[in-house]
Amino acid sequence: MISMIKSGATKLALDRVPQLSKALECDPAFLLRLALEQSLGATAAKSVHDIFGTPLTRNEIEWILELRDASGDTDPRLTARSRAAFRGIFGK
């Protein structure tokens, strides 16, 4: 079944995302984003994200929590300098 999903021969049912993410040991929000694009198409998936927001992975939540802690919960604006520092972490 996983091979069929990967090859595009079948689509991942959205109600199967939680169970499959546990079986694959991957983040459910990440798998949901992929499943939405596959089942709805990129344009419709973008509309869902625009309305409900993009689901955050556990890792993304950890980054946000660290940013809040480091900034003292001051909601810092993303400046050119902070963007460059952030991108430098990833070598970009």
C-alpha cells in the first residue's frame, strides 16, 4: 500500500494519516500536508492552508517555542539581519 501511495497509484485517505504517521514514525502534520496536496491538488490544498493555517510539525513548534524563550516573548520582527542569521544556520 505504501508503495502504491508513493508511486501515485493510490491516494492516502486523510482519515488514515494519524495511524500511518505512527507506523512510519513521522510527524502527522508533515504527512497531512503531503496527503492534502495529493488528495485535493496543490491549489485546493493551498486554500485549506490559507483558511486553517499550515499544520506545524513538532519540530517547527519546538523552533517557535525556542524563539519565544530567546526573545523573552517579545514577538520580534523578522529583520534582514535576523533572517540572515537564521538562514546561516542552514547554510543558505
